Amino acid sequence: MAKTTKAINYSHAKGSTPIDFKGTVLMPFAKGEARVEGKKGVISVSAKFEKLSPATTYGPQFLTYVLWAVTPEGRASNLGELEMDGTKAKVDGAAAFQAFAMIVTAEPYFAVAQPSDVVVLENEVRPDTVGSVEEVDAKFDLLERGGYSTITTGNESARLDPRVPLSLYEARNAVEIAKAAGAEKYANDSIQKAQQLLESAEDAQKHKAARRDVDMTAREAVQTAQDARTITLKRLEQERQEAERRAAEAREALAKQKAEDAEKAKLEAQLAEEKAAREKAEAEAAREAALAQEQEAQKAAQIAAQQKAAAEAGAAQTAQQAAQAAQLAAQQKAAADAEAERARQAAEQAESEKAELRKQLLQQLSTILQTRDSARGLIVNMSDVLFDTGSYTLKPGAREKLAKISGILLAYPSLKIQVEGHTDSVGGDDYNQRLSEQRAQSVREYLVDQMVSADSVTAFGFGKSKPVATNDTPEGRQQNRRVELVVSGEAIGQNMGSEATGRAAQAR
């Protein structure tokens, strides 16, 4: 299901700013407040809540609460698990974007990647909240409560043993949810490791090990099970996209075959029409011959009359046959024209499907990094902040985004990806050229490591030669320091022209 809420843009806030939380219809008496502050490129959040009911109130599968940040585009990010103290709780987290809404949901374990539909609190703007308020037009997806219906642990609220760390209950949920998603088929190594960690935590609890040791092992089991579930969902999505691609190719092949058959039928109709014309000409010649015979027959009265009658009868029969042949040819030509029109419409449909696939791919990539459509293909922009300053080493956030992009590209093996590095004008030409090449090559190597075909990925460095903004301002220079992924290929109706010139360095 989907839901809308209000988001706050904190990019212009000075220092920290407060914001309130109010309970939804699921927990109307709950409330809370948070301090939001920008720190070193991220927005930190420190929140406190009170009058909270146990998460198990909403079903035995729910054990804890999680705070989420939701962007205006509908992307949700897990900010952390609420630390419960009776009916009170607190949590500290950080968001990697400037504008977002915040919600609290009941979850089966702390490491979930998508919020459930059990939304118990939402942020509420205070009079002294600093930031611009905007309605989230793009709905964010919530996992329906039935999505966890496969859990059979029977963790009813009355049965939660306070002597057992909550994380152990969460680990049981996480392992069972991952298995229900199909992890034993698609991520067997990860789910087996999570099962082993869970068994270790269970054994430690059984032998009364230190609570801290049980909690640490159980939380590792939760994270490993979530990794297995993430891998499973990713591979299921890849299978779905591959099936769609094969279906599109089959439709395109069928349309091509129909067009060829229509062309063949049209040619056969033309040949039939030409044959009818020849037969008509022959009939006309026969009629003229009959007239000549009639003139000859006048010299021999009765014999000539009989010959004339016979000639006229034969000419009439031939003319009738020729007319019937012409009529049949016309009918065949009309049928061929109709089939050709159907083939043309089928070809147009195939092109439309390519355009739809291109639009779908643009939307998928845009949820991860800024992506635009161009004559060269789909251009994915990686900003300079995804690398260490003056370095070509990818930051963890960059690797995470590239891993997601790789998962999308793997579903379209026929696509071509050209990685292009760019710098601003600060520094020497040789330094900028080398840095742009190194950054482009670093991105290419990471994509190949993520199983993207090495033959489909090329890397080039352009130094400062292709700015997209002025280098006279800090903002313009930041825009010029970038790495762009140009995605093209016949599957989305676009063949990319190479722009690698001069000192561009190609990596294969």
C-alpha cells in the first residue's frame, strides 16, 4: 500500500531545530519530539517518545519500533530502532538527504529495509520548526501487515520473557521472514550463516551467557538474515525483469515475421495481377483473330458463319475467365494490403515497448542517483562527494548506490555502459586528466565486480574539457566534478555514439 505525509526541507536551517511527533489512529495518545541538526553533510536526528504501547499489540510478528526518514520522492531510509524503556523510547540517527518526513512503524526486527503499514507516529511541524514544509506528492510504499503473515514463532506479547533479550526474538523473526521470501533458494549461504548465528545465540541464552553476548550474536543474526532477504528480493526482481525482456523480444520477433509474411503475400498478389493482365491481352488477341476469321469466312458462306460463331463463343469464354482472374487478384491485393497494415502496427507496438522499457529503466535509475534522458542514452550522474577528496577511492555510500545500479543493469545484459570522468579547472591539466581517468576506471571496476559484463562497460577520462557549468563559482565547480554513466543499447531503442577523443583512456 502507499501513504502520503508532510516533509521538511532542512537545507536552510541554522544549527538544530525542533519538530514534534503525533500518534496516528493506531496509537492516538503517543507523542514525541526530536532535534534535527546538519552535521558534516548529513542531517542528524535525536528523538524521544512517550506513551508507547508494546509493538506486539499489533500482532505477534511485531517486536520493535523503527524510525524512518522518507524523501519527497518516496524513498524510505531506516534511521534506527527505538530503545524502549517501559512506555518511553529514544533513538539517534542520521539521514543522507536534506528534505524528508519522519514516521515510526512497528516492525518484526530492527534491520528491515521497507516500512510496514503499521505507522504509529508521524512528524508534526511546530511553530518554531526551521525549514520549508512541503507535501510529499510521491507516495511512499509500505509493506502490508500481511507481508509478515508467514511468521509462526507465536511471539504473543504475554509470552515475551523479560529475561530474554528482545534481539533474540527479532533474530527468530528475521530468519523466518528471509526463508519465507525464498532465501534458501536465492541466498543459501547467507541464510545458513544467519541460522547458525541464531542457533549460537539460542545456545548462549540457554546456558545463561552474559546478556550482552547473547544480544550481540542475535543482532548479527538479524542483520545477516536481512542481507539474505535483500539478496533474495533483488534476484527475484531480476528474474521478473528478465522475463519481461524475453517477452518483449518474442513479440518483436513475431511482429517481424508477420511483416515478412505480409510482404510475401503482397508480392504474390502483384504476380497474380500481372498474370491476369497477360491473360486479358491474350483474350483480346484471340478476339481480333476471330474477327479476321470472320472476314475469311464471308468467302465461304455457311462454313465462314460456323467458324465465326465458334470463334466468338471461345473469345467470350476467355474474356470471362480473364475478368474472374482479375477480380480474384484484386481481392488478394486488398488482403495483402490489410496484412501489411497490421504488420506496420505491430512494428510500431514493438517500438512503443522499447520506449516504455526506456522510461521504466529511467525511473529505476532515478530512485538511486540523478538520471536524465538524452540523445546519447540515459545519463546517471555521480557527484564528486561520492569520492574521497582528490582521490578516486569510492566512498561506502557510492559503492552502495553502484551495487543497486548493478542489480538493475544485470537485468538488461544487452545494454552498454560508458563511464565518463570529469573535473573542474582547478589544478594542472595532467593532474585533472589523470584523476578523471582514475575515477572513471574505479567505477568501471566496481561495476564489473558486481557481475556486470566487462565487455559492456568502458571508461574514459575527459579532465576539465567538458564542463556543465561555470568554473568561476564553487557551485559550478562542484557540478563539473562528476562521473557520468551513459547507458544505451538496442533494448531501449538507442545506440550510443562514442565521444572518447584526445587523451581519453579506455579500459577493457
